[in-house]
Amino acid sequence: MHSALVRLQNVFGFFTTVAFSVAAVIALSSFISPQTPNASIQLRNVQVVKGRPHYYSYKKEEYANIRFDLDADFTTLFNWNTKQVFLYLKAVYPSSSASEPASEAIIWDAILASRTAPWHTNHYIHPDPKSGKKKVLPKKSKKAQAASKTKPTPDDDLLFPRGELHLNNQRPKYQITDITGKLQNKNNVTLEIGWNIQPWVGALTWTNWQKLGAWEALKGGRSEAFEFPEIGAKKKVDKKELETEKGGEGYRLEVGGEQPIRKPSKV
Amino acid sequence: MSDQLLEQVRDAVEGQIDFEGQRLAEMLTTVLLGAAGIIAFFVGYVTQDIRLSLYVGLAGTALTFLVIVPPWPFYNKNPEGWLPARNATTATSHLNIDVDGKKVG
């Protein structure tokens, strides 16, 4: 510590140790923050159609479009160390051979931002259960809009408390297909919710189906079993019923979605 | 003249402090940074805002750099003096200088 350079190095060296230790304690503090998640999922409508689920599908295959209700309270997943929660709803159904584990396919997902996360276009905006539309915020000047884009969304701008969801007859974000190309008449299908908690510092944690210390097990979280109906069981399929929900991640090239512009063919 | 100026610049950059000052600087580093870390955690935890933790921690670190790195006068309060000049062969004979238990000088 005799010269300024040596003191500089010593202070910086100990600073890194302190920074790491504080980060470690913050990471551990997540585990003493109680979690009491609950979710109830109900199937609204399921349809199986044969067609091209994506514009890049090279052959026709069977795909399912599942609508659901979701009432969930994940407010306790947000503690001071939570950056965002990635929520996903998956359809779980037995594989064609009994020796293989069940197939899982995600039909809907959302990124729930915490109070401290800066604004991002991919963050989930809860639709208004009355109008079914996304909440229209009061008009702001362009300057105010640009400024608010770097800041986290304030609690007052939310329809429900952070982490609370009340979705009614929600369209899926993704239509699902099976690797065999066949989905109809499959039995024992359930919808299951899952999540990742992404902290500011520390470990990524998954859905807790079991109680772990202060973290209660998820209550509910699974729908009752249903089956994928046979194609053509319902005479006419309304195209509107097969629509998918677009997230904030930009348009996706799917059935009913944006189509690529093709040059008119010369015939 | 330029030599003298250069000497001053070198002294300022090197920023040497005395032995007691070094002990004090070492102790202050540990105490200040340790306290900054502990305060940063609790401030963030109580306000439930992790960014506050970051800012308190960084502010504490900046303060520590400011206190420790420059050769403040309070680090030079116990300068180690030179031995008296040895102008005659017998001048130092009344001093006891031990080097590793051996008497020298």
C-alpha cells in the first residue's frame, strides 16, 4: 500500500470480492421470499385440422388449435430479485408408443416483466377481459413516448396486479403438430402451465410442483384431460376459430398470418 | 528547474505514504468496502429495489477509491526519519543498529 498504484489495485481487488459476495447473498435471498402460485386452466375449444400449419410446411399435416381459459395468480413470483417471468402453457399428450415419454408442445407463452425491468416490446400486455382488446393507453406526446420506452411500465398502467392473469377464451399463440403428422383421436391430453423465473442475479428457476422451503407447490396448473377430436367431426370449421394470437415479437408467418409477397407467376 | 518539476510530478503520481499510513489504508479499505456491501444489500432489500443496491454499492466503492488512493496528509503523519549523517568514523558508534541480530555500524 506504499504507492498510489498499489492502493488502486488493492481497493479494486477487494471491490470485486465484495461485489461477488453481495451478488451471492442477493441470489440466496430469493429462496426466503415466499411463493404461493396458483393457476386454473380450462379447455374452451379444441380443433384438429389437416393442412399446412405454417407457410413453410412442405406437406399437409394434422394440426391442433386449442383455446383455453386461464385464471392465475403469480404475483408472489415477483420479488426484488426478479427480472421477468416467462410463462408457458403446454399441451401434454401420450406418445404413439407407450414406452416413450409423453409429448409436450407449447401453445401459448408470455413474458411478464417485473417492476424493475426496463420497457421492452416483447413484454406481455394483458388484454382487457371486457373488450378482449389490449389496453389502449392514453395518448402521449412522441417525446414522452420515447422517454417511457426506456423506463419500466408503472404499476398504475396495468389492468391487474403484476403476475395476475384472467384470460377468457384465449386463442393460442402456436398451433401444434406432432412428429408423426397425426393428432386426431389422441386421448388423455392435458394443458399444463409452466414458468421460468429469470432473476437479476442468481439461478434460473422452473415451475415448483413440489413445496421447497418457503416456496409452496403450484396449486392447480393442469387442466382436465380431453381428447383431440377426429377431423371432420364438426362439419364446417370457421376460419376465424383457427386464428392464433400474435405476441409482441413481430408477425409470424403462419396460417391466417402475414403471407410473404410472391411475384405473380407468368402463365 | 525542469528536474525539480519532474520530481514533483513523480512524487504526486507515486503518492508514497509512511508505514503507519499503509496500515491505516489497508484497514480503511476493508472497513469501507465491507460496510458499503452490507449497506447496499440492506438498502435494496428494505426498499425492494435491486437497482438501489447497485447504486449504493458503486457509490461506496467510489468513496473508498477517493479516500484510499490519493496520498492524503493523514497517511504521512509518522514519517520514518533518516539516520544522522556519518561524518566521522566514530559518529555512529554510540548508536545501536541491529540487522538480523547482528550489530553493525
